[in-house]
Amino acid sequence: MKKLLFAAFLLVLSGTLSAQNYYDSGDDAQRLYIAPQYFGAPTEMDYFYLMPMDERLSIIYGSQYRRASNRLWAGRTLGGIVAPVFFVMSLGVAFDDDLMRAMGAIGIVGLGASLGVGIPLWVRGRREMDVILDDYARRYAPRPYSPNLSLGATRNGVGLALQF
């Protein structure tokens, strides 16, 4: 048994050491080029760094996003992980042993409590997250395929530009 646990530990350790870090913003890790110059190296104005969506939402919405995310996570954990454990414990009611019946009773109470708390947290967190994502889509998300007529300064003077 010790050999099996040691092998599992080494497997987990090797997986964590070889995991890729997607949040590295050094060099060209997550650099997106926009309107690159075709002659010469890109300047600072030609690219920006991509941020994962949860970091972007956390910066824009702050504690409101973190609260919704925590509620969603807690609801999923209680409803999806803790409740099945209590369900398995509740199967002990069918046995004749007093200890198993006691564990079964604890399992039934725990199952009811975890579902009674987990499902409302899950639903409320999902609703708050939907409100945040709808607001983000309305205010900040790019609008592809929408025509835009603008009048402004160009390289050759003043111009009228139709972008679509």
C-alpha cells in the first residue's frame, strides 16, 4: 500500500511540475497583435496582453463578481460533491447494525442539508453571474459585424470612414 501511495504522490508531483502556466504575461506568452507593422518590429501600440475572462471580470466588477463566483462554487461543491457522499452514507439505514443505522441517519440529515443549502447557492450564484455577464456583453464586449460610420482625422487629413 505504501508503494502505491508513493507512486501516486510521484505522479501528482510530476504532473504539477510539468503543468503549463497560462497566466504568464512575459515575452510573447499571451500577446495579441493588432494592426502589426509589416516592415520592422512591432511597437508598443501594436499589441496588448490577453487576460483570462475571470481576471477581467474581477477587475471590472470587483467584489460583486467574487461573491457570485464564490456562491456558484459553494453551491456546486455542496450539491455535486458533498451531497453524493451523504447519499452513500444514508444507505446504511438498511443494515441491522446500530452504527450503520446511525451513520445512515447522519447521511440523510446531511444530504437534506447539503441539497437545501447547495441548490439555492448554486441558483443564486448562477443568476448573479448571468447578470454580470449580460452587463459585460452590453458594455464592454466587442460588437463584430456592426457597421460604424465615423468622421475623424486620418493620415491624409479629415475623412469619413465606414467600418463593418
